[in-house]
Amino acid sequence: MGHTASEKILAKHAGVKEVFPGEIVTCDVDLVFGHSPWINMPVLDEVGGVKRVFDGEKVALALGHHVCLPSDERYAQDLVITRDFVKKYGIHYNYDMGTGNGHIIMVERGHVFPGGLFVGGDSHCTMYGCVGGFGSALAYEYPEALLSGKSWFKVPRTVRVTMEGDTAKGVCARDVVQYLMGDVVGSDGALWRTIDFSGSYTHRISVYQRMIFTLMAAEMGAVTGYIEPDEITLDFVRNRAKFPYEVVLNDPDCEYERQWDVDVSKIEPMIGYPPRPSNSKTVSEVEAEDIRINQAFLGGCTGSSVEDFRMAAETLKGRSIHPDVRLLVVPGTREIMTEMRKEGLMEFFEDIGAIITPPYCGPCQMVCMGHMGDGEVMIGTHPRNQAGRAGTANVLTYLASPYTVAASAVAGKIVDPRRFL
């Protein structure tokens, strides 16, 4: 019996011939990522005698991930402390204010690559499988990884979702993954598993749209998401990857614990209904509830690529934002923002009255801009909508595609975007 890509990546980084599901292995890692390092890095001082992290080239911080600009003195001081740590411990990559969403930066700047093993202090590090690597989250082990360059893993079993067909008008990758969370895999169908996304649909979409699947693998309980590298992957990572890499594929005779087959042509526009991302409904169901919105958010790590903004612009063209709605446009990174400017998308959103911020996470998790008032309602392209995440416990947050968010910004309530296309 052959091995899955996850098993092969872990075996390679553990320095052994093969590993099997359920085994505990200690592996060398290719990246330690952090977006809020001020939480854990002071531990290095407490250890004593530490002069440098294990490898300054393999540690990357993204201070501008949550904190676009400090919203209070506490965050400002956290950033000052972290910048000092970066110099003190020899960290080579520190993406500071205005650079954008750290997860997307890790992919764009080549810190993650096919066949690599990546860890970080955030549950959404599963995203890094979009280029055929193994990305996973750390908690209290984070300082240990900074010092040793190693992390332990329980080798996961692999489940597979095979997606075929073409999406209908007004339906995109975000709708497909919302459908998977609600009607196929669920919130725990991949619990401590690798979820492997495959099929002709998966291998037609861009790396930016693949990011949505591997990142949202965390919302299905997975330890990582994975997509086999193909020509689209290799074209993307070429001239980006920081280190030489080796493509790792599933063996043809490997074993998947469970498999689902999905025809994406049958999927409608979807909504992530409060209070959790996996609470999926069709937009047509939700539209009947006449849910008025106060804020529409285009951005976050699952909706801030140039492609996402193109979808929104297609929906908004020739229309006006509803007077009761604030439309926030938050590019994912500087690279994305530069491309938006070249294509005229920045000017387009400015002209229709959107509020455009520097690149960062946006109001996915309230740290800087976009706080919601008590009882207000937001719809956004970001990944999570738990109560209290976007303001008080009385703030309701709905998750949707760029098409649906843009259409709702025009209507002033949640509507099916297909009427606008």
C-alpha cells in the first residue's frame, strides 16, 4: 500500500523512510510563521541564554496581519516589543504595517512551497497546502519551534474531496467551500485529518482560489489541507520559492479514509449563517428572511485577491451602494493592491463610495478598523463569524462570496447575486 502526500512529507522531514497514521513523529520544519508574536516571544527571554532563533531565514512574522495600524496603546507597545525581538533574535523576515495578510504573504513571498513543512501560531496555517505543502497550527509549542526548528505531529489519515464540473454564473470557490462545510464534510468530517482537494475543478482554479479551500480546511476540523501541485502551482511558485523544493504527490495506491464526490455545477450561491462558518444555507433560503445589513466587507484571507475584487466589481458595475450600508474594501496584500491599481479597481471602488483601507485582515477579527455597533449586521468574504468576533455578542455576521457581498451592498439586505449578473 502506498502513502499519501502528507505521510510522505512528514516522513521526509522526520528523516525516516515511511510513517503511518497515528504515529507520533518529530520533524524539521521549513517555516515558523507568526502574526501575533508578542504573545509567545517573551518566553525566549525567560528561557535565558538564547541568542538567536534556530534559523533566521525560516522564521517570518507578519505584524501587519491583524494590526493595520495600532488601534490603542497596548497594540502599539506590543509592536515595539516585537520589533526589538526581531533584531535581538536574528529574524530575517518581518512584514510590518501595511504589508497585508500574513497567510497570503507567506504564499506570495515564497516562504511556502511544494513538499515543505510549515507551522505557525494560527489555526489557518492549513492554507499552505494550496501549493502542495503541509501547513499546520501551533499553540504553546510555538517558542519551542522558534528555538529548535522542530515540531511534533500525530500522522493524520487523509480524506479526499473530488470536485468536478464548472460553477454556474454567480457561483465561485467561496460558495463551493461553503457548500462542502455545510452539506458534505461538515465541521468535523475531517477532524485531525488531512483533507485532500482534487478533481478537474480544483485543478482549473488559480492558487488564490485554492487558498480558500485549504484555509477553510481548518473549519472542517482538519490538521491541514492539501492540493497536489500541477502546472498552475509550479508557474506560481517559480521565482517565488525561498528554498529549493521537491514536489510530493500521493502514491497512486495510497489509502483515503473517506472520499466524497462533488459536482460543482449543482451548487448555488451559499451563505455561512451565524454563529459558525459551517452553518451553511443557500442564499435563496436566506433572502426570504429579508435580512438587512449595515456593513459589507470585501477582504479577509478568503476574499481579498484581485480575482475576488473583479467578481465584486462585475456585480457592482453601474450600480450604487445602498445608503444604509458601509462597503469596506481591504486588499489582501500590497502585491494585490498594486495589481488592483493597475486594473483600475481601486479607482472603481473609490468612485462608488467604498471605504478602502491598507492591506490587512480587515474586520474579520476586530483589532483595527470596521468595528460593528451593538445589534448591527455584517456580511463579508472572510472565514469566521462566531458571536463576539466582529463586535458585541449581538452583532450578526454572515459569510458569502464576493458576488453575494457586493449584491447585498447594493440591495441593503442579503440577496441572490444572480439577479445582478
